[in-house]
Amino acid sequence: MSVSAPCPPASPATPGGGDAVRVEGDLDAAVALMTVCGSWVEPLCLAATAALHSCLAGHPEALIVDLSALHDPACASADTWADARRAAAAMKPPVQLALCVPPEVSLAHRLQSSGGRPHLPVYAKLRQARVAVTGRLPVTDRRTLLLPPEPDSPSFARDLVGAACLNWGRPDLLHPARMVMSELVSNAIEHTRMAVTAAVSRRGAGVHLTVSDGLASPPRLIRPARPRPGRPLDERGLGLRLVAGTAIAWGWLPTRTGKVVWATLTGPR
């Protein structure tokens, strides 16, 4: 199984410079925001391309790319955004992609004239892009649960996922999804010692699991715990190694209040 690389909160494009690619998500990783700052030179191009690939691997429902602080008078980045739009549209289900570009810059004219607004949505303000994307988000089956930093919380999270898989007609995902959610919650509580929010949503042919917490630092692998006699298999603390080995993709995104760790699981119908 392939595991996507987590999106970094900031990727400097030039040592000591102001060029950077920053990525953040919402609390259930449904919408990702990617901000590109600085001059469009090779290091920034590479950083932006890597961030695009990583974010799309997370299969969000929408990706907003804010180019308000990008300096690209030659419009050299136009092909990158057009390629990203095609890749997002080809995913199943498709990922909405919206670009925020000031209307007075040449890149805005280039993108709108080459792709057309229906195919390459370009908005003048970030707020406009957010409103447009939010209005087009699909009605997705999603269940959430706020969990305290207590030993029983992973069990409650497993029950949430199990009920969702059965309700959505995916008993084949019940056991692996329960295990993955249990490890995400256990790992979050182990390292943050604070309340977390667990969510499960139906995403195409699979399920998308997220756990958000109030700590901005990246998730860390924890050592597998030895099972106690009589303890069920899906309650063992196997950490993110189990997540990486079970999910088709996993990663994390910083949020305005901390971070969200996600995992996607699919299976044959």
C-alpha cells in the first residue's frame, strides 16, 4: 500500500528567503488551503508541486490555492495550476480546486483566458474562493465525536466507526477502520493529553478517518505496546505503523487550532 507524505506546514523555497509554500486544513481535512508566497523560481516550483501532490493524495473534498502573494509576471506557473486542476478533476470522487489570484496581475488573465472559469475557477479574494467552494461541497455522510483524554476514548471512537461502516453497507471495512481510528485517537491522546475530535466520513468507495487536536507539532510514531492477557487485538497500541500498513493513504495537516491527522481506507466491493 502506498502512504502519502504528510503536507508540511511550511516549506521554505530559498534558504533565508521569504519564498514558501504553506498548507493548512480544516478540522476534518475536507478542505485544504495551500498558500504560495514569493517569486516563481525553481525551488518554489518544486516545493509547490510537491505540496500539491501530497495534498491531493489526501483526497480532500476541495483544495484552495492562494496565489495572492505569488510573484509570477511571466505566468510561468500557469501550467502547474492547470495540471493540478486536471489531476483533481480526474480523482474519484473529483476534488474541487479553486485559485485565488488578484485580477490585476497577468497570471489572472492568463488562467482565465486559457482555461475558462468553468474549468479553472479563479477568484479575486480568498473569501470569495472559500464561499464558492463551500457552496459546492457535496453532502457527505459524516459522523463526529468529541473525546476527552481518557482511556475509554479509543473504544468510543471504534464504536463510532463501526456503526458508520455498517450503516453505509461497508462491513468489509469495519475491522480495519476500527483499528486505524483506535490508533489515531490513542496516538493523539498519548502525545497531547487533551481532548480530540474524531470524525468518519464516506469518501467515494471508502471511508475517511480524521482526528483533530490542539497541538500543532507533527504526529509521532509510538512503540507497539505488548498486549495484556485477554485484551482484544484491536485495542493494542500499535501506533502509526499500523495506520501506515492498513490505510491506502494517511497524513496530517496543520489547522488554525492545532492539526488534523487523517487516513483513507478502501476495499473491494
